[in-house]
Amino acid sequence: MTAIKETCPHCGLRYEKEMGFFYGAMYVSYMLNIALFVTSVVAYFILLDQYISGTLLMVIYVSLTVILMPVYYRLSRTIWLNFFNSYAPEKRGTK
């Protein structure tokens, strides 16, 4: 699940530039989690305040965070990689 290929099978792009390259993806993952939290809290106060308690909201939020962890892992690494590399289909096959 957490394994990532060394290079792109289509264009030959080497994913990990150096040891520890993806440590920065933790910040992206944190940003995504904060966005989920803010969205949850705003939705709670606007839509659900009178229907569910704040404690239930926190249980739902923590559960959702745990369920989305694998998605955040892959997405944050992809976003981090795209900060430093651009997709150039005309260079396909060259290294």
C-alpha cells in the first residue's frame, strides 16, 4: 500500500530525487487534514448544529480522518512531487 515505484513506467521520471524527498509531503497532508477539519466545523455550525452534538462531530471527524489516511498519503505525495516536476509529454521516453 505504501510502496511507490522508483520511476514512472511511461516517461522514466525518477520519483524520489534524494533520500527524504517526501518529508515535505507531511506538510501537504497536514494542509489537507486542516482543510477537512475546517470544512467539517463550518458544515457543522451551518447545517448540523441543531441535529448532532459536538462530541459526535469529533467522533465522525476522527473516523473520517483515519479512513482517509491512505488517500491523503498518496495525494500528498503526488502534490509534493508536482511542486518540483512538471509534466512534459513531449519528453516522454527521454531521461
